Amino acid sequence: MRFGKVIAGWVLAGAMGGALSLGIYTAFLSPEQPVIKIAHQTEVPVVSSRYTAPMEQLDFTEPAATVMPAVVHITSTQLRSKSNQQVPDIFKDFFGDNFGQGFEGRQRPSIGSGSGVIISDDGFIVTNNHVIDNADDIEVSLNDNRTYKAEVIGTDPSTDLALLKIEENDLTTVALANSDEVKVGQWVLAIGNPFNLNSTVTAVIISAKGRNINILKDRSAIQSFIQTDAAVNPGNSGGALVDLNGNLIGINTAIASPTGSYSGYSFAIPSNLMRKVVTDLMEYGTVQRGYLGVMIRSVDGNLAKD
């Protein structure tokens, strides 16, 4: 009996769907009551949008294929000496002052990974400073699995950027775009090596510009990030944010996350800022800056009244 009611319900729904699709509204009544039909349908006015999106299909394959060979995987190794651990005095009392000296000099490696972008065909690579900070050994793997030892040319903690160099020529590079021209809502691609997964591409949009998220603790920190909704995870740091022409508009640097993994938003250093830093590191080994002796902050309503 219950099954019969279910079937009847579906038939009724189907009949109503058919009636609505034809533009004729039918009142379903008991057999004793007349059937009322309305032969016309009131038209609902259609309001056109101010913006009409182009109907052409987005294709990310060409920029992805262009940029992937220019994005590298970086492995940084830091050696931590066990001799830093102090031997408690109680052990020295029993075994002598020389106890524990046999373990000195033993080192255990701490290994981290990230991404980088080749910006010149003779081996200059830009990445985040936090990817290679305090590293004793840096290895760079290209998209075609060739590996090289990298030299640190210079670092800039104020912008979290670093410049590396490998000994190779005729490398694939990525062209720099004018990051000031990017627009909110614009499609872009994020390319990097999250969780040691080489050459991972995600398609995103620009969510905001000029973000200061207060993650750099350097006294002279410069933070004006491009915010995206890119699926960026540990290992993406130092990777490329490019437009659909395959031009670099930013270096992926940070995520906003309560878990440490992707949960909504990511942040990239604009290519124009990166260009200034890298040029100075190449020429001087450090970034040249002038100081005005003033503090810059956003002006809200309360500050404007003051």
C-alpha cells in the first residue's frame, strides 16, 4: 500500500512537470470536481545583465605547457648537530666529564621542500627565502628530472624572496608581466610542487590586491600580496602565479589556513616587487632601499576623524 502511494506521487509530479513545461497550469482535484484550466501564462519580464560574459571556452593547456618547464622543485637540507643537546651533570658524575663526547659531531638532516621559478636561461632562479633559509645544501630538480646543486646569490627577508643560481644554460624561462595591471576576477594559474607532487597546476581567480597579512616579522617587512583562491599547499612556496598568456604575475608565498593546508585563500608576491628585489640581488648582493622615517598604515574612519 505504501509502495502504491509512492508511485502515485511520482505520477502526479510527472504530470505537473509536463503541464508546467507546456505553460498550462492544471488544478488536480477529485473526480467529482471540475478541472480548471488556464490557457495562457503570465509573462515574467526578463532583465538583462550589465555584463555579458564571452561564450568562448577557457583553455588552460597552453599557458600550463609553457610555464611548467620553468618551475622547479627545491629541496633544502639543514644539518642539525646532536652535540647541541646538553648532557645532564648527573651522567657526568657517574661516567666522567668526557661522557657524551663520542656523540659530538653526529648530525641529523632536516629536509624541506618548495618551488622556484627560472627567470634567466643561464640558471637564475627566484624562490621564497623561507624555502632555503639556513639550508646547508640546496638541490634543484627541473621538470625533466635533471638535478643540480644550487648556490644562494642573495636573500631578502623583508619580502621573503631569495635568488639562487645553478650551472646550466639554455633553460626554459618565464616572462615577467606587469603585476600592477592584474585585475580582481582575472583568471590565473598557480604552478608548483605541493607535497612533493611535481608540476601541479591549479586554475584560480584574483580575489584581491595589495593585501597585508602580517606574516613577515622582519622590521622592514614589505607586504602587498596578490590574493587568490588557488589551492596552494606546503611545497607550493616559491612557485609561479601566471596569467593566461603564461607570463609571471607573482610568486606564491603563503596561505590563510587554520590547519596548515589549503582552506580557501593564498597569497603571492607581485612580480613588480620581485623584479626590483632580484635586480638588486644580482647587482649588489643585497636590496637597496631608502628610508623616509615615517610609518605607513591604512586610514579608516576613526583615523580620518582624528
